[in-house]
Amino acid sequence: MKDQLNRTVHLSGIPRRIISLVPSQTELLYDLGLNEEVVGITKFCVHPRSWFQTKKRVGGTKKLHLEIIRQLQPDLIIANKEENNQADIEALEKEFPVWVSDIQTIQDALGMIAAIGEMTAKKQVASQMILHIQTAFNQPISKNRTAVYAIWCNPWMFAGTDTFITQMMREAGFENIIQDSRYPILDEEQIKSLNPEYILLSSEPFPFAEKHKTHWKNILPETEVILVDGEYFSWYGSRMLKAIDYFRTLNETL
């Protein structure tokens, strides 16, 4: 089985002991019906709540507890190129099958869902999920407001042009006007020069609050500054099923 880094991952059969190292992919595993098979998650895997409260935690996405993972003896570890630490993944893949996703587009996300469905003998459920997502996304919100999307503070970091977030912004009716790659650090003057119609302050990974809205309103009084739920913009997986409804509700408030 090839992962999204084009690495061959050898599985001895249908996985019965799965560890997920990415919150959005953990939620996907739950929605695929893999309650018994998932034996370990990270401390950031907050959905579903029942798993967060009961499943063994193996550290954070960037700082895994490798010994706990070894004790769990997984027959499949599901990771992500961007969210997990490369050294951790390289250490784990010497001992266990590690399937790594690499998500920059909506199509990448759908490919990940399909691949995980196939690996875990949940192909039919995954196919139905993909169909529902595609159907929802075929009815786009046609607004085209210029925007920037902040993910971190001190320093200020934003979603760049080649990210999953930018594609989801487009689905939500926003055009990301930042042309830099990945997640550039930009100061207030650089954002001021872009003069976006909207600044979107995400709920994660940095928990932006009202004081951050005030900060930007003082700099760009003509720009609308809004707090948004980052899970709907950045979680690639079954959360996408609910994203369009969230985007429509968000648009009704603008």
C-alpha cells in the first residue's frame, strides 16, 4: 500500500491495533467505525470526546512518547507529514507500519479518506463519505471576498497559497490574497499593504480571542475581523462533511 509520500507501507492484514497521530484523522477513524481497532491517539485528538477520555494518549503531535507507542504494539500508525515530527516517524517506521498523509488540496484529503478506508476494510463507508463531501462541495458559496487567515501570534503567521486552508477558504467564499508559500510570517505593515476585506482569526492552533480582533481593527479599521472555527478550515477528514454548513452559517453573519 502506498502512502501520500509515495512510500510503500507493508501490512500483514487488516489492522487490528491502530494508532492515530493526527486529530482530524482520529475523528475520521471514529466516523469510519473503528472504535475497537484504535488503541492510541494524541493529547490533541479531542474528537470524539469519548475517545479523548478513554483512549491511551501517546503524547502530542510534535512530541510523541515512543515508549508508550511501543507498548501498544500497533500494526498500523497513521501520521501526517506536516503535523508530525520527521525524526519520530523515521524512528517508528523501523518497527511498525507507518502510513503518512500529505494534504495540500481537497483532492488530497479525499484520497487520504479513500486510502484509509481501503487499509482498514472500511472502503464502502469511506466511499459514501467521499460522495457526501463531493456533493456538498459541488454547491459552492459564490462570494469572492479578499481575506487573510491567521494561524499564530507572536510572530504573526498566516496560511499561504499552497495550503488546504486556502482551498477551504475558497469553498467558504474567501480568496486568500497571500501569495507566499506554506505558512509565512508577516508583520502588521505587510498585512496592511495587502488591505484585505476580511481577516480570519482561527481558533487553532492559536486560540485567537476578542483582544486580537481589537488589535487588527485598530490597524485596519475598514477591514472586517472575524473569529472562525479552525477545525472547519483545516481538518481534512470527516469534519469536511460539516464544513459547508458551517461556511453557509458564517456567511449569513457577514
